[in-house]
Amino acid sequence: MASKDLKKIFNKEFNEPLVHQVFVDYMTNHRSGTKGQKNRSAVSGGGAKPRPQKGSGRARAGTTRSPIWRSGGVTFAAKTKDYKKKINKKMYRAALNCIFSELLRNKKLHFVDDFNVNEPKTKDFLTQLKKLKIEDSLFIVHEEKINVFLAGRNLKHVEIVSPLGINPYNLMKHSDVVVDSSVIDKLEVIAS
């Protein structure tokens, strides 16, 4: 497929606010709320009344998991925060198309016919990479090309994904994006 055909698919003007919003939402969705404590209802045990209500001369107690008891719950327990944000499908696809269009305009989107290696060896992958004359790059190849995934996974500045593994972060992270001929139809569906 020629670059003219790619321009028909990726012909969107760069919408910076849209791309920024989708990128921030995507990154936010990958945050994990790590802080979490247990209140008196979340701590296990404490079902039985520890002592009779009257007669001992001590304060009445209904559970051993009260915050004032040892091994009790935390009074104002911190809850695990959920950072999830909803991204509309149309916005997400439009943002991907914007990024692809901008990569194409800046001559950073490269199209290769049948990118493959015979054996899962990094040496073979590097030979192919030298022919393309690029270093820091994202490769989008068909998921059936297992040798490519195995041969390139060892390289520091190379990321290999199938069309379903594309996201705003990995498209913008690398200086060049290399697309295999076998996945162009899938890209058209994902980004339009």
C-alpha cells in the first residue's frame, strides 16, 4: 500500500485538546489506588461479645474489633481510590486517527511489506532493523508472527504489538512507528 492510500485512511487534522484528553484519561485508567485500610466492619473476627454487659466493673464492649481495642479496625480508614475515567469510543478512535495522521505528516509512520524473521533470534531482528535505518520504534505486526515478537522483545528501544495492542501512549512514546502490510485493514477499523 502506497503512502497515498495511507493518507486516505489517516487524513485527520491534529486535534490537540482531544488527543490530550484521551491520553490523560488513558494514563489515569492505568493508575492503581494503593492506599487501603480496614475499618471495624472489614476486620475479621469480633462476632461474639467479649464479656458480659454487667458485673465485671469494666466498660461495656460489644466487639473486640472496635478501634479502641488492640487488633481492632482503623477509625477513619483510608479507602482504595478508583481513578477510572470513561473514554468514549468515538473520541478514542478519533484521537488514534489524529496521532496516526500526525505521524504520517511528519514522516514517522513507515509502511513495510511482510515484515518477518525466519527464526526467533534478536540478531535476525537487528539485521531487519538496520535495513529500515530506524532505532527507537514501535512495530505493529500481525499476532500470528510469533518469531517477530520473540526476536524483538529483548531490545530496549523497540516495542512490538498487534493491532489490538495499540494505544495513545505507545504511539506517542516512540519516535517511529512501523506498520506491517498484513495489519493495515485492522488499523483502518481501529482508528476510524
